[in-house]
Amino acid sequence: MYSVIAHLSWDINRILFEFGPIKIRYYGLFFTAGFICGYLLLRWMYRTENKNVDDVDSLLIYMVIGTIVGARLGHCLFYHPAYFFEKPIRFLEIWKGGLASHGAAVGITISAWLYSRKHKDQSLLWLMDRLAIPVALAGFFIRIGNFFNSEILGRASDVPWAVIFVNGLELDKEAQMTPRHPVMLYESLCYGCIFLILYLLYRKYRAATPGGLLVGLFFVLVFTARFVLEFFKLRQAEFAQGLPLSVGQMLSIPLVIAGVLLLIYRRPVASTESIAAPEKKK
């Protein structure tokens, strides 16, 4: 039996404000903040490496589409396939929620590949190394949004920092009064630390960053953290309730392996590449 005394009771309204039919939700605000910060980071990196800064506008479109489509398909196919194939129109009902980070990783990679085919000076590996930094930062913001949304909940716990999610989307009325691990905040903290590691490494090497170093570290650190933190989460996929590992853990394993391979076979940057700061426009 878990005591409700001295635990944070979290029942904030998911909607920040309404203007007629328009509803601005905290989750959407943090999701957008991730893209805006990522966009500004990429512009800085492109200037640092004498790349065409205007290309970032085109890249942002690729990333937004890849993230949303990949995350949505990942949620539908990985976690609730029977429900969505019963009525395929449900795939499009994105306003009802349902995005998966593993699907987003695949969507971002495919979008980066399509983008790099049209920009020969920006190889897929070069691009993925740079994208790893803003994507980690976006993960930090998005998990805070999940906290405001009272979703992706943790298991019951009596730790002093446990939270009672009064409006928990995945809970019945009785379970809503049970203190739980605020696992989405654990993830947010992990992604914030990973962002700092990747950012500081990029500041050290800049254009001389070995190919595969940053994205390899991203895959290893992010999905190792995800694997571990899944032990503190409620399982989301009904079909996997009795399995030794959750769906999130099973999907994380190949991405960690991919990250290790990238780190082992990372490529040095040719010495002819310029690392000088770009000339200022007059």
C-alpha cells in the first residue's frame, strides 16, 4: 500500500490557454520549443563550418515531416498494431496523441538520407552527426511535455519524489491516486545530459568531428538510457505485457548496437576540411 502523504499531486490542465477553437497545449509548446532550439543550433553549426545557412530552412521541413510521420507510424505499428489496422483511418488521427521515439529515429534517418541526396556537400553521416545534438535537446523538451500531459507513466513507487498523476491518461480512477516514478522527468534529465556531452564534443572538434562519433554516441547513450528507464515504466503495448522485455527495450537494442558499430568504425575527417569561422556578410 502506497501512502499519498507528502507526494506531489499533479493535476495541471493540459491546455495552457484557449482562443476560440484554438487550444494551445503544454505538450505542443515544448514540442515546438525543441524544433526552434534545434533550428537555431543547426544554423550556428552551418555558419561555423562555412555551409550555406539557408539550407537549414529546407532541412527543417525534412526533419519535421520525418519526425512526425516516423513517430506516428512507430506508435501505431510497434505498440498498437491490431487497433490501428482494424480501422486504418486511425493512423491519421494524430490529434488524439500517440508518437514513438524509436519511430522518430527511423523517420529522421530516412529524411536525412533524402535531404543529403540533394545536397552533395552534406553527406548522410556528416548530417546525422550534427542532427544528433538538436535531437537530444528536443528529447529533453518533449519528455517535459509528456510530464505536463500526464502520459508515459512510471510504475508505482514510494520514493520521496514520487508523483500522483491525477489525470493520468493510462490509468483508471483508483490507479490515479497511486504515487509513481516521474519517469518522463528521468528521461528528460538523461537527454539533457546527453545533449551537453554531444554539444561539448562538437565545440571541441567542430568541422573536424570524426564521422559517426556524435550520432554513434547518441544512439548508445540515448537508447541505453531508454532501455534502463523502461524498467520504471508502465508497459504501453498490451500484446507485450507478459514478455521479459518491453517493446521499448526490444527496439532499443538494435539502435544501441548500431551506435557501437558507428563508434568502432567512425571515420576521420580529411585534413583539407576548413574549420575556420565563416566570413561575416557585409
